[in-house]
Amino acid sequence: MPIRYVSGSRTYSGVAAYIRIIFTPAGLFIAIYILVGVFYNTAPPHLPTMAFSLAALHSWVQYFISILLWPLSFWDSPFTVARWPAGSTP
């Protein structure tokens, strides 16, 4: 079943519906969010290899997850394994 998009009295289907959805406010937000994730995660050490193996597949899955969850890379947890917050005692 092809995708359908209704805007006012017009109905779009197929490729036209995809293009129309991209130019809605929500579609633009999602497109920009994914583009930022791609450009934020494509520095040379982060781009997976093109080898055909289970390890390469795992790396690509991690890469796509990092594209979707890129805002979490700015989070700095106050608790880590090797460090306690300043002023506290272990």
C-alpha cells in the first residue's frame, strides 16, 4: 500500500507524498535532525569500514544508532566509574 498524504482538498500518493511530507514542519525537523547526526558522526574515526563481516555489520548498526541519538553525546554524567563529583567522598 503506497503512502498517502492529504493536504486540504488535495491527496498525494507515492513519491509525491514523501516529498510533500518532507516539507512539512515536522518533516523538516526530522530531516535536519538526521543530517546533523550524519555530519556530526562522520569524522574519519567514526565511519565504519566497508568489510563484509559480522563485526562490520555491528559497527554500521552502532553508527546508525549514533545518528539517531546524537544529542546524547553532549551529556556528561556527574558519576562515572573512575571519578566522583567534586566535594564528595567515595
